Amino acid sequence: MFHAGQRPRRIFYVTAGELRLVRHSTTGNEIILQRQRAGFLAEASLWSSRYHYDGIAVETGEAMAFRVKLFQQALQ
């Protein structure tokens, strides 16, 4: 879905399947920060200049993607 360091362009709403936010330790181990099966994923990045984690799909699913700029405008 996206990688740490990338500029957030979309915010995702999971409707099916499972998406995860992960980081990797210095030894390469995966650290799961969030598992999402229904609802918003990575909403903390809505106001950030970059993602601080990777967003991955761990199974087939569906998610709605909203443009960050339009989503921000709707909230204001």
C-alpha cells in the first residue's frame, strides 16, 4: 500500500481483508503497530509530511482510498 518515508497521498478505509502498519527493528524483525479489518488505517499520517511505517495488505481485501488533500478540506 505504502512505505515509510513516502509522502501520504491517500488515506485508506478498510472494508474487507486485513491491512497492517509495520516497522522493522534494527535486526530486521517486523513490529506490527496496527491491524485493521474495518475502519481507517494510518489516519495519524493525515497531517504528516511522510509515513513513519509501512502499510501492507496481509490478505486479499478491499479498501477505499481518499485523497489526503480532499479529506483534510472536508474536515476543516
